[in-house]
Amino acid sequence: MKLDSGRLAIALGGTTAILWIVCSALVALFSGAMMTMSGHMLHMDATAFAWTLTLPGFLVGLVSWTICAAFAGWLIGWIYNTTGGSNERA
């Protein structure tokens, strides 16, 4: 079975865009709690840091992460298909 690299790219790009929007909304609404959680996720004390959430930054992040994720999805599909990724039995 071959993967449809284009559909995988769209799926990963779309998923990343949704997660970016949700994450940005959580940062905007609950900045303190999100900073604490981020610190825990990175095994560090992040209380000395502050979020910088602007509309241009949000849009640049949304577009760039979506493009990167879509490319990664396409690349995964291409590599899978190129290396003979098939589980079909004769």
C-alpha cells in the first residue's frame, strides 16, 4: 500500500494549524498557567520569561509551522513510498 503524500501533507499541515490556534488561544487566555506548563514540559523554571503574543507573530507562526508540517508530511510519504513501504501480500 502506498501513502498519498499530498493528502498526508494536507492532514499534517491542517492538524498543526489547528493546534497552533488552540495553543495561541490558551496562551492569550491563561498566560500564567501556560508558562508554568511550558516550564514543566521543558524541565526548567520559566517564571522569569514572558509571552510575546502579537497578531503578526501569531500569523507568521501559523503559516511557517503549517508549511513545515505539510512538508514533513509530504517527505514522510515520499520516503515511505520510495523505500518500498508496502505490507501487501501476494
